[in-house]
Amino acid sequence: MSTPDGPAARHGAPGVVAPSALDGSAMGEVDEWGLTPGDDDFHPHAGDDPWWTETVWFAWMVPERKLLGYFYPVFRPNKGVEFGGVLVFDDTAELPWELPIFHYDWHLEIPPGLDLRNAQLPNGMTITCLTPGRVFELGYRHPDLELDLRYEALMRPMLSRGTPPFSVAGHLDQPGHVTGRMKLHGEEIAVDCFAMRDRAWGPRRDGRQPKVGYAYATISATSAFLAVSVQRRDDLDRVTTGFLMRDGVWSRLATGLRDVRRDEQGRPVTIEIDAEDELGRPLQALGAAVSRQVFTAYPSMFCWNSLARWEFEGQECWGEDQDVWNPKYWRQYAASLRA
């Protein structure tokens, strides 16, 4: 894969080990959250693996409208292409071609010299990093949707590499406060919510999608959780990573289970998280899906993405549940329900 300005110019020469905040070397000075200014841009890497992938994901929600939005560009710099886009769903539809907004492009050219810290993408998306790892502005212009959003990090991110399902790639997950406005089909809608962002970088091959759960909720800057789980052959959805923020103390999750109750079509209805962090603190949370969509971000991924109302720490709050399958196994499961 080569970028428009060449792999050596943007992503390091072949044979050079990629520096990053995750391996202890620095793309700039590492801050107290384990981040560097370079973590907001493309990450250097060795060689020309065509599957090397960089993703930028921000969510936002308007709970009273049962509305969840995604801002999700994906880059394969060694091929010089990007894909992804912007989507908005509520409780009126689930299929991509019926959602209020599903603008998802394939095989756009990555603009020469693109810097993800100040990016204008061919499909009208813009990303501006105002404070590294902490404050971002997102924009989008389309006749059906305008976005002017500001994300401000609430707490340190979870940095992962080597922990399933992030066994190879680097991964960053961070709750934030999202404010601003959207203009949806001519209607002005204010945005003021807590939501998640993530960044991923590394090889991402099609066809290797495990069964994964990704559930989170946020009450405040001192109270939040993320539970990431992988279902193995014993059919238990085991929490492999995540975090608990309680009373301002952040700790990674050590163990736990995600249990999903489904309707007759296999769609998630309620989600229960029962876990424990590395400090020995229990985490119990119960989520209810209020709207959902079918999302096929990659050819080898099928996902029920649900906006969820959570009961957590004795309070009602909002977040998501992402119920991720390999299409082959969803097909088998759906056939068993019909039978």
C-alpha cells in the first residue's frame, strides 16, 4: 500500500519499527494519559501491508429523539484509499438504506499529504484537533445533513494492544462530552451528550471477525464504564478488556460476562454486564436498546448497533451496545431462529 505521498514520506520507511505511545517510544512527548501528539495523525509502520488500516470514530446522541450518530472515516494508506462516512439512526428504521442518514463511501482517494489533525476529506467530512488527545471539532456538509460538533475528552483513554479483540492493532477508547448542532433534513437539532470515540491502527484483514460485544455508558467525568467482550466456543461472552471509572478512580476491567437477551429475530433487547476491575471493584450494569441499526462497516462484519438506556451506579444514563458478528455465523444463527 502506498499513500499518495509515498510510504516513506508519511508512514516510515520499510524495516523501521513504528513508534507509538503503546510501545513506550514517542511520536512526540508522551503525556500523563500515555498519548503523544502524533497519535491523532497517521501512525508510522513498517513495510507496505495492504491491510494496514487507520480508523477515526466519534459517536454522538440525542437520547430524547432515540437518535445516535456516527462519524467514521477509515483509511488504508498503503492503497491510498479511504472509505466510511456519516450515519444517523433512530427508532424509525434499522436497515442502512432506510436510515435517516447513511452516507458511506468506498474507494475514495486519500488527499495527498493528509494530516488527520486538520483534515478535509473528499466526502465533506472535516476533523480539527484543537488539543492533542482531548479536544476535536468535527464538521460535515451535505444537503441532507450538516454537522458542527465539538468533542472534549472526559477522562484518560484506554490504550490497548495485545488484548483480544485488539490482539495486533493499536486501539484507543475514550469517553467525551459532545456539544454542537446538526441540521437533519432541514431541522436544527442541538447536541449535548456524553459519547465515545476510538482510534485504531494496524493490520485489519477481512474475514477474521470474531464475535465481539462493545458496551459503554457515561454518567459524568468521574463515573463511566466500557466493557469489551469476546464470545468463545463455550458460548460465553467473556469480558476481555474495558474500564471502570468510579468516584474519579479509573481501572481496567479484569474479568466478567456480557449477557444479551434477544427477541425472536435475534436483535439485542437487554444487555447485562457483570464484571470486576483490576482493583477488585464490581461492575454491574443493565442496558435496554431503544433504537438500533444494522451496520456493515466492513465486508466481514455484521453488527447490531444499539442506542441503550443504562442503569449503572444506581442512575439512569445513556450509551451503546455493539453486537458484532462474522456474517457467516449470523447467517447460521438467523437460520436456526427461522427453523
